[in-house]
Amino acid sequence: MNSANLGMLMAIGIYLAAMIFIGFRFSKKNENTDDFFIGGRKLGPFVTAMSAEASDMSSWLLMGLPGVAYLSGTADVAWTAIGLAVGTWFNWLLVARKLRKYSEKTHSITIPAFFSNRYHDDRRILQFVSAVWIVVFFVPYTASGFAACGKLFSTLFGLDYHLAMMVSAAVIIVYTALGGFLAASTTDFIQSIVMSLALLIILIFGVSAAGGLSAVMANAGALPGYLGLNTMFDPASGTSVPYSFLTICSTLAWGLGYFGMPHILLRFMAIEDEEKLPLSRKIGTVWVVISMAVSIFIGVVGLAITKAGAIPFLEGSASETIIVRAAQLLADKSFLAALVAGVIIAGILASTMSTSDSQLLAASSSVSKDIMVDCVKMKIDKGKQLLISRITLLVIAVIGIVLAWDSDSNVFRIVSFAWAGFGASFGPAMLLALFWKRSNRNGALAGMLCGGIMVFVWKFMVRPLGGAWNIYELLPAFLIGIAVNVAVSLLTGEPDEKIIREFESVQ
């Protein structure tokens, strides 16, 4: 093993050991499932903000986003980033405080439980359906994170993809299963810092490796449509491709997904003091805007590095490894540079792990708490509930590993589909549950089902038709979900007086 690889492995090893240590440290604070899944509502404003946004960004930030920018230019990723930035702000502004108060009043520690408790659904139908959706969409989402880790180590060290993927998954499983929500939130906070350092280091080095900022901009400017907001660059033909107004609208719709993301909404429910939420909103939104802007520009810089001959052109899903390739260039400079490159790789790991741990927790809570205990009414004492929750987490992780077995899987596509699923099934239901007094259980259930199903229908049956139908599935599915929710609520009975009084007490 050469000194460059040794230096990177040392930095990565220290980082991974620190994550496992945090898991062991917080394992002693998990006395019941309330602690394991929501941390006893004890999160501070900084941890709330940064853990929410770090768990949101995932490997998409350091692999998917720069990979798309590298190949096609700024249009697609810029409109996506704008939609996400706006969605982040409004999610904190509209949903955070109300969900924190409402979930505490209804004694809800999971998103599915909140939906059933909000509508006094004694039959727990809403809780069961929403728990199933969480499993359906989170398992492949988690698999995308495992796949990103496998690609990372396979590309960097020439390791077998499957071995690298399984080892990475094992680390995530260990600290999440031990420490639960508090460990996941604390590690996410640390991981957001590591991700920020990685972005800053690779940006500075990348510009230098490309020959300076002027060389980067000259290369991008010479490619037709590469820097446009209404055009895209087609690497196959080397020509400009129009980016229509309809496509812009569907891309902006990424922001709608925030209203239905369980792992983000859980952070709102877990903050210790709701009066600190405005501070969390400012911290989280500023970090999201800056990190996405830097990530997009790194894709542009990466193409300039290719133009300079430092790395070969990366086709297809290989473009998602542009930061890894740049880190390898840095590591070859010296042993100290290799240690710094290891921080960059740790940043990519952080972006993946910060999402995967939250997804594993949300999925395991859906199976063990929402389905097994609350819906099926299995008689399990509180001590065993915690054990079953950890076993469930392990089973779900194994399924994720199986789904991530294909090394050619595309991180960006998997994330975009799961994001649409949550946004369309939970987003309308959450907004109407918090802001519309007339909303009832039947409307929420119908909207949740139709929104989730429409994601599949539009993705696999309508969108392939192309043309005007080639719209990101989140937009039509979200609109249908909210329309069905409103229509069914109006066509069925009004909520009883007790539900209305509870709603008004939270406003």
C-alpha cells in the first residue's frame, strides 16, 4: 500500500471509529423506545438544524449533484437546488413549530403515529398505511447510501464493490443500532461539519488543479448551454439542449418533498425548546444554500480538471465519483495531503451515513413500533420493544444491502424516486393536518394512498411517454394527493368536536 492510500485510510479510520464511539456513548441513554426513536425531545437548536439538513442531503450532495453538473451543466441542478432551498425555508417556517407542539400534545413519537393521533384514528389505519409507505420508500433510499459507499471505496482503493459496501453498511448499522436517535442526530451534526470541510477543500484544490478560476470558467463557457438556466449541455452530441419552462417547474417541485420527509420531520418533533426553532431555521437554510452552490460548482470544476488532462472523462454514473477522483489527485502530492484527502473521503462517507442512519431508524420504528405494537397490538414489554427495534433495524439494513448489490445503480435516480414518494404521500397529508381544520381521516388516507400510488404510475407509465409528460413525478403526484385529500374530506363527515378543539388549541 502506498503512502497516499495509507494516509487516506488513517483519516477515514479515525472518522469511522469516532462514529462508533458515539454510538456506544449514547447506547446508555436509551432506556425505552421513546429515547431510541425521538431522543426524549432533547435536541438543541444547532444539532436540530444541522442533523436535519445533513440527514436530508445524503450522498446526493457530494456524489449525485456534482455528477449531474459535471455531465450536463448547471440548468438541471441549479433549478433543483433553488427548489430545495425554498422548500427547506418553508418547511422550517410553516411545519416545524406546529408539528413540535401538535406531536407533543398527541403523544406521538413517529410520523405514522402522529397521523393516526391527529385524527383520533382508533383503528390505526392511517398509521399502518403511512408505516408501509415509509418502508417501501426508505429501504431503496437506504440502499442508495450503501451503494454510494461501495462505489467510493471501490473507486478509491480498488476494493471489491460488494465487500466495501457491506463494511460501510456495518459501521452505520452498529452506531445507529446502539445509540438510536440521539447518536444519529449527534453524528449527523458532526458529519455536517465534515461535509462542509470536504466541500471547501475540494473546491480550493480543484480550482488549482484545473489551472485557476479563469480556466474553469473558460472551459464551461466554451460548451454550448453548459452554464445556462434554460439550456443543458448534451455530452453525447456536444450541443445545447433546451430546458423548457415545464421542465423548470417540475424540477423546482423537488422543494415540495420536504413537507413529507419523515427523517427531517422527526427533528422538528425532537427539539427541546420550540422557541429555538427560528434559530435552527436560519442555520439550516444558510448551510443548505451554501453547500449546494459549492457542490454544483465542484461539478463544473471537475470537468475543467478533465479538460486539463488530470483525470479521464467520466461517463454515466461514473461522473458521481468526480470528488473521489479529485481527492486521489490531492493524495498523490504528499502524506500530509493524503491525510487531507482522507477528510474529503470522510465527508462523502458523512453525507451518506447521515442519511442512512436516520432512514434506518425511521424504517425500523415503522415496523416495530407503528405496525407490530400499535397496529397489530402485539403484547411486548418496553424492555423487549427496544431489542425488537434494534433487530428490525438490522433486518431492514440487510434488505438494503441486497438492493444495493448492483454496482451500476444510479444514486441520483434512486434518491429522486424515494424523495417523490415521501413528498407526494406525506407532504399533502402533513400540510392539511397542520393547517386545515376541516381535514378528516378519510381525506388524509385517500390522499396518502393516491399520492404514493401516483408516483409509481407517473414514473413507470406516464413519464416514459416523453414530451409534455416528462415531468418529475413528485409534482403531479403531490397535486393529486392534495386534491384527493381535500375532495374526500369535504365529501365525508366533519371531524368531531374533540378533534377540532385539539386542533384549535395548537394553532
